[in-house]
Amino acid sequence: KSKSTDFMIKLIPLFVLTFTFFLLATEGSKNENKSLTLIKIDKDINVDGVVDDAWKLADSTTTFFQLEPYFNQSTSVKTVAKILTSEEAFYCLMICYEDKQNIQANAGMQDGFTGDIVSIMLDTFGDKQTAYKFAVNASGVKSDSRMLDDARNRDYSWDGIWDAESKIYDWGFVVEMKIPYKSIKYDKNLTEWGLDFDRWRSYNKEDIYWCEYEQGEGQRISKFGKLIFKDFKPVITGLNLELYPVGIAKTTYLG
């Protein structure tokens, strides 16, 4: 063998290693450009499932990713997510287009319901391991939890004080949420939080997210997009109206 051949053979492991690092870096950056800017308004929004004029000021997204059942395929329906803030509370609006006869607006209890569901997830400490999850179904029933261990676990014993309402239309349904800053904990020094949205369609078992994830892994907080504060940062901590026991009573392991 020539010296040049030996040299090329020695370089093969280096090429393999470099390519592996490239793939990992690309995977981690899928959601790097996913960001929404939080705009402050001067008055509270009436949370009733009606899209008020104030929502025209909000940053929004329609770029959703299908995780299941057809991985990385176009979503079957359009979803719009919007965010706004007042001095005291964070607002989320989800506009879900759907044939009315396909909407499953089931009754249920808090933290225990089925049907069409939308969620917002907030990493308020920027640790990429924990987040709050606020979910509402098409009939307006609420669920909240703490996401732990990079979204591998859920603590449903956490109960925050927040408001939500849904309204069904001929073309789909709307969910509005109001999350007072005094009802959650967060790092007041941050200029951005981790962010994701989720929509579950019972009609065809379609699970769609704003952020992109790997098929065999599912949602991960470490891959959330960004909620960016513009000319505003929450400072209200107040009463910290939440129940968050030191010992986790109802943890669900998701794998």
C-alpha cells in the first residue's frame, strides 16, 4: 500500500466522527429559529373564546409539525397560536380549524379529560429540563402539570390558578388562556423562556407540535423554541398561588 492510501485510511475515523457531530448539531438546531415575541398590552383580555381586536397585536405562528400518526408529514388542519401579555398575566390563544362534526368536545374533570386538546408549555427557568404545561379541551375543561426530566415525567399534583375558556364555531374552535404571573415561578433575570404548543385531534389521533422532535423520542424541553420578551419582563411573584409539594404525589413516567 502507498503512503497516501495509508493516510486516507487513517482519516476515515475522523470523517465518521466529524459527520456524527454534524448530525447531532443539526438535530439540536431544528428549533433554533422557532421564536415568538411577547408583546405587552395595557388592558386585560376577556377570556371567553372570542378573538378580540387585541389579538391583532400578537405575534403568532401557524407552522406546526406532525409527530403522529404520520411523522413529519403536513398537518391535516390549520392551527394558529398567539401570545400576549399584560403587566400581570400571560395570554395564549389557539385557533383550531376543523370540520365541526369532527370536533370532540367531551366533558371531564380537571386533569382528567379526553377529546380535542390544545396545550402550551413554558420553560420559565431556562433549564431545558422542567416546564409548566397548561392544557384545555374543546369543551373548556382544564389540566395543568409540571413537566420534569426533559419531559419524560409529569407531575399532575401541581395545580396552578389560571383561567381558560373555549368556544366552538362552524369552522372549528378557539381556546383562550390567562396565566397570572403570580401563580407560577420563574427566573426574573431571563429575557426569554422555552416555549412549545401542542394540539391533539381525537378524530384521527393526530398529535401536532410547534417544535420538531424525533420520532422515537417525542417531545423534549431541551428542544423547545423561544418566547422572547420585548420591552417587558415579568416581575410579579406576589402570592405564588400554586400547590407544588416537595414530594411528588402523582408522577407519570412517559419514557
